Amino acid sequence: KEYQIKKVNGRDYSVQTYLEVYGRWRADTTDREAYAAWFYALEAILVWLGEVLMRPLVIALDDLALPPDALVRLIPIGWLSLLPLHAAQWIVGTQTVYALDRYTFTYGPSGYALFQARQAASRPADSLLVVRYPDPGFRHADEAVRAALDVFEGCPRKPLLHDAARKEAVRASFDDYSVLFFFTHGIAEFSHPLQSGLQMAVTQEDAPE
């Protein structure tokens, strides 16, 4: 369904427009025109989110007398899961207010995932599996991997880096490590959520004949 958001510089923006211009800019981050289009679409969608969703939510949370900066977990569904709800904005007097100014918003994929995460929090974090997808376009990936490994220095740890980050190797190591650190791409299938997943390395022997 198409949701009209706001007219900026004579153009109507929508959720679909926001995603389209963001994809265009991500395809070429040196394209200044694409960046400007995404910036305008982002500003429009933040105002829209403030008006229709986040300001009413913040008012409702205020009515519950939550303390300032209280942790609030959001579980958005559908297209909302792709939008920066925490950065929604609105005007109070002459000041621009952002949702994250009032509360500490975090995200979860589902109530079940949150329940499982809470269960897992009681288990010791004493070993690490690192999976680093071989994308040369990843910025600071190697530094992130080294930092994660340094945190677990002296503990069992296993890095599966670049071509070693294959599905079979990752699956075989799942049960041996309490913390899993992935630096890869995600694939979201909204029509068939169970087909979503993380991208693994494909070597020549994995390729179909």
C-alpha cells in the first residue's frame, strides 16, 4: 500500500520513494544528486513518522510515568521495520524534538526472539565464533573482527573469515560457541520470513555445475 508522507521541494514522498532513493544512493555513494534525493526523503519520512506514530507513542509512554531515557523495545512489522522510528521528529513550540531524546529505543524482530534472547542472557559468554563475509566493499570489517577477537582473548574463539565463511563450516561450529559475531549481508524476505537469512561465502566447489 502506498502512503503519501509530505511534499518537499514540490515532490510527494512515500515509504516506497524513501526506499527507492536510498537504494539509488547506496548503489553509488558518490552520486550527489542521489544523496540529496535520499536526504529530502529521509527528512520527510522522519516528520511523517513523528506525526502518525512516534509522537502519539511518546505521549502514551509519558502517561505511564516512565523515567526519562527508559528503555523501550520496539517490534515493528512490515515496512515499518525498515524505517528509523527512533529518529522520528516533531515540533514542540519552536524546538525540534526527536523520539530518541525522550526514551532509549531498541528494536527486536519478534516477541519470541526477545524471549529467546532473554533466556540466552543467562548463559555464560565465554567463547566466540566470528564469521566475516568476503565483501571488499565492507569498511572497517577487519578492524571489527580483530576487536571482537580481542574481547575474547584467552577464551575459545574461532574466526571463519572470507572464503572460510561457508555455510557448512558455520553450521558445524554453531553449538561449540556461546557468542556468534557475523559481519555479512542479510537477506529479508517479507513475504516468506523463514526464507530470510545471512549471506555466506560461496567457493568454486560450492558453485553449481
